[in-house]
Amino acid sequence: MYVGPLGSCVTKVSADGEQTDNDAERIHKRAKDLELFFKNNLLAAEALKVKAKELNETLGRNGAPEKSLNEMHQEIETMVAELPKHQLGGRTTSQRRSWDLQRPCTKR
């Protein structure tokens, strides 16, 4: 049976149509997979945001630290400086020497 040039053209267009249909199905599946991926990431991010808020509330913070590290360090330095002023049961020479040796360690 003779098909001729028109028949060859129809066969090629039909094959191209099938290939296009397969490509469209593959792209659609990939789009659905990406949609699911982004939805899951959004849910995970929202859950993480809630956990962070709960943690900040537990720590007594409203989104920001109560004090900076420098402020806390300054308070510690002040407390350490005031400790020798208080007579806590009297100190022996050994206790004073121990205190003098420990003091530089707190200035880091």
C-alpha cells in the first residue's frame, strides 16, 4: 500500500503529538511534586516559627534577648568586684590568696 508524502507527514505529526503528550504529563507530575515540596517546606517553617516563639516565651523573651552579652558580662564584673567588700564569715590568708588567683580568670 502506497502512503505517499501526505501519509508520512500525518505519521510524523501523530508521533510528535504523542511525544508532546508524554512530555506534558511528565512536566505536570513534576509540577505537582514541586507544589507538594513547597507546601511541606512552608508547613515546616511555620512549625519552626511556633517552636521558636514558644522557646522565647519560655526564656522570658519577646523576640529579643533581655540583655546583651556585654550587659550580662558587665553585671558579672560588678558582682565579682563587690564580693570582696562583703565579710562572709571572715577570710583567712589562704582564702584571700585563692580569691586573688581566681579573679583574673573572670576577666576573660
